[in-house]
Amino acid sequence: MKKMIFLCAITLIFTACADKTKDDGKLNIVTTTTMVTDLVQHIGGDLIHVNGLMGAGVDPHLYKASEGDVSKLVNADIIFYNGLHLEGKLVEVLEKMESVNKTTIALSDALDKNALIGSEYFASNYDPHVWFDIEFFKRFANKTATVLSEKDPDNAAQYEANKVAYVQDLDQLQTKIKATIATLAEDKRILVTAHDAFNYFGKAYGFNVVGLQGISTATEAGVQDVQKLATFIIDKQIKAIFIESSVPKRTIEALQASVNSKGHHVEIGGTLYSDALGNAGTTEGTYIGMFEYNVNTIVNALK
């Protein structure tokens, strides 16, 4: 019943707001996560208006659309989102947008499903944290440029140029982080975090990644999970574990206390940006800045 009422509300908002678009000729774009927002802003530049639904520190797994969000979605020329059920509680809203012929783009559709990490515990059966493989993010950039060019062909050349420049920046990022990671001994490359957000990162850069919670933060870590991971940390003599900016730190602090109570001292190595970027206007508020910050934090703590 609640779902039906909500979908009816969307229909009413669509009827009331559909004609309230900007009149400056620029595309009106709505994005979900901060990573997608940053990407679309780089590709679109000054040619588009971008409204990001989620801000710094927001957990997309648990995010629910407000009435204001629905109004933004209704008035969008294009909606870009991650997909793979990352935005789990927004799925019905996004499907409703598609049903009224709104251009709604799941960027993860640009990826080969055979390259994704499977997960029987997640709704899509794939780990949705695909932006932690920079090669995947380049495909996101290609997809974004293509969609913008199709919607606004007069500016297609500029979208393509912006995409080429951004992919070059991503190439430079890859070179830089590989050099940083190379300074960390291979047997020290064990990354313990609050939830399983870094599996693509681990696969791409040779880290054994262990999350206290599952792939979705909707799951809860129990006492047995904490004890099991504490034993693993002691056995592997891991020096540091990590908080995530979009996940409450209490579970990692409980894990640290459990390890320390058993006679092995483990530090909290810092806060990593996982499901959201840092604050707007900061280095960590960009995808490239976030990635470099994370790698430096991880390597420095584990050395």
C-alpha cells in the first residue's frame, strides 16, 4: 500500500512539475551518487546543469528519495545513476521515471557483466562498487559523453573533448597510484574496512580486501563477525584497519577493541571514502582526489 501511494505521488508531482524546466537551453541533469555527479560535471562542463541527489558522507544503499528529489527527477532531461542496485531504495522511483519515458541511464550497463564480481548476498547478484576500478570509470565517462551528445548533438564535439581530457587525467591517476602501491610490500596488502566496498580495488591493485559488513550497509555485523575478523587480523599481524566516511565508525571501533583485548595492537589507519566523495570544494570531493587520498591513506597506514 505504501509503495502504491508513493508511486501515485510521483505521478502527481510529474503532472504538476513537468513544465517547470530551465529556459537557457542547457540540459538539466540529475545524478545520484557523488561519484556520478563529479563525472557528469567533468564531461558536461558549462554546457549542462547538474543536480546531485546525494552529498558527502551519504550512504547510497540506504538513501530514500524525498519529495524534492522526485521533483528534480521529474524535471530532468537525463538521469544518470550507478545501477547494480547500489541505490537500492531509489530503484522503484527510477523505474517510474523510465515508465514515463524519462531518459534514465544506469552507467553500469556500459560494463561487461562477465568482468563484474558476483555476490549472492546482493539484489543484482553483482558487487555494485564498480567505480573502484578506474578502467570501469573510464567506460562510465565514455557512456556519459555518448548520452550527452545524443541528447545535445550541437555540443557533441565539446562533450567528446571533455571526455578525452578527463580520461587522460584518469590515466595519470592510474600511473600515480600504481607507483604508490608499489612501495608497500605485497604481504602487507590486506585491507580491512567497515563493509565490502573495495573488492574491485583489491582485484585491480593486488589487495586482499575484507569487510566487516557485507557489500550492502543494510546488513549488520554481529558479535561472531567481529570475533572472526579479530582472529584474522591477529593471525595476519595486520597493523591498521579503516573507517569509512559513509558508514558509522562504531563497528570498526568494536573490532579494534576486540583485537586489542587479545593482545595484538591494531591502529585505526584513517577514514576512507567508499560510497561517497568528500565535501564539495575539497580535493577529496572529486573522484580523482578521493582515489589518490584513499591510496595514500592505506599505504601509509599499512607500511
